[in-house]
Amino acid sequence: MINMNIQTELKETTKTNDRWSGLADFLARMIEKYGESLGLDDLPTPEYVYYFAKRAEVYRKYADLMANKETKD
């Protein structure tokens, strides 16, 4: 009984893998073919972009706070 359940689970996993493997292969080929012309290696790392976006947000909030403080004085 247990072996049968494992085999059924493996078949379901294989069906899912087969369903998405065509898309995965297509994307891999497109990235391989056009990756260099897109300049994917030149893109900044997401952490770098996130850090600077957060830093800009903090500066904006600080500037707003200082502007509000000056208007109250």
C-alpha cells in the first residue's frame, strides 16, 4: 500500500514536471540566445536597488519632517 502511494505521488510529480518542462526549456533557450544582447550581466543586484530605494525613502521622510518642523517654528 505504501509503495503504491509513493508511485502515485511520483507519477503526479512527473506530470507536473512534464507540464512545465517545455516552458522551462523555452525560457532557457531564449535567455541563452538573447541574454548577452539584453545585458543581463549589467543589471544591478536587487539588494543594491532595494537599499538605494529605501535610502531615498528615508531621506524624503527626513526632508518632509524638517520642512514641517520649520513651518511650525
